[in-house]
Amino acid sequence: MAARAWKKAAALRSEERGFTLIELLVATGLGLVVIGGAFTVFSSGVRSEPHTASKAVALDEARVTVDRITRELRQGIEIPSSPAPTSSRLSILTYVKQATCGGATASTSIPCRVTYSCSGETCTRTVAKPDGSGSGAAVRVAAGLASPAVFSYSPSASKPTYVGVSFAFTNAGEPVTLEDGAALRNVEEEP
């Protein structure tokens, strides 16, 4: 009986198979390839994140600026003829919530001359007195533009009744354009 038990124990031991050294090496190699691929994807995402974030900030700035320009156009009084409006420059006499033109923010609105000027990849906004004097500091309102040609006037730049705004960007090689515009609602008609 003892010999029989030994034979059964020997048979069980011979049927217990583990992994061979070659199988362990192959599994380890495949695991390292998977981990290496995951690390590569993760590290490239981390490296590109600041660039993506800066593009998102530029697009958000542009969205806010387009909305602001549109609002100022809708409540605008007139577009002064001097300096002449161009595709990269817009001056408008409009209402702004400031104590003085170019001064501190206030709860009531006063008429001021607001000038948007685009050059290169940047647009700035300046607030001055209605006659154009005493302007405040230029504040950057958009950056990363593909073109400084932002404004369009209808029927003409000399007597516009509608102003279009179009900010064009290049994001990861793809063009992105934010467009809006407004009719000048408060413009006084000439008799």
C-alpha cells in the first residue's frame, strides 16, 4: 500500500507543471512592451498639454472679445470717420461702464471711443474720450491670430451700418474661425 501511495504521489508531481523559463521571459517581454507603449502615450500627452492649454486660452479670449465687440457695436452711437475704419482697426463711439473714459469701472455707462487695433497675431482695445483724446492704456484682448484682418464693413467702410468680426486661428494645423457681427442700432440717420 505504501508503494502504491508513492506511485500516486510521483504521478501527481509529474502532472504538476509550472511555467518554463522561456514562457516567463516571453511574458515579461510582452509586459514591458505594453508598459513602454503606455508610458510613451502618457509622456507625449504631458508634453503637449501646455501647448493645448495655451491654444484653449487664446480661443477663450477671442470668444469673449468677439462677444464684447458685438455688444459694443449694438449699443454704438457712431463709427468715427477719422481714423478711417480698416480691416485691422475699428473705432466706435459706444457706451462703456466706466467712471471716466479709460478710467475705473463704474455701474453706469458713459459714451466713449473704443478702438480695437489688430497687428500681427494680437488685437488690443483702447478706451478714450469721445473726441479720441485722453486714451487709456491699450489692453491685449486676443492673441494667436492667423491674420490681423478682423473687421468687415457693410455697405462700406465710410458709412457702415453693419460690422462683421472674424477671428481666424490655426489650431494643430486646422483653421478655426470665430465670426459674428452686429448692425449699428443706435446710429442716427442723416436727413
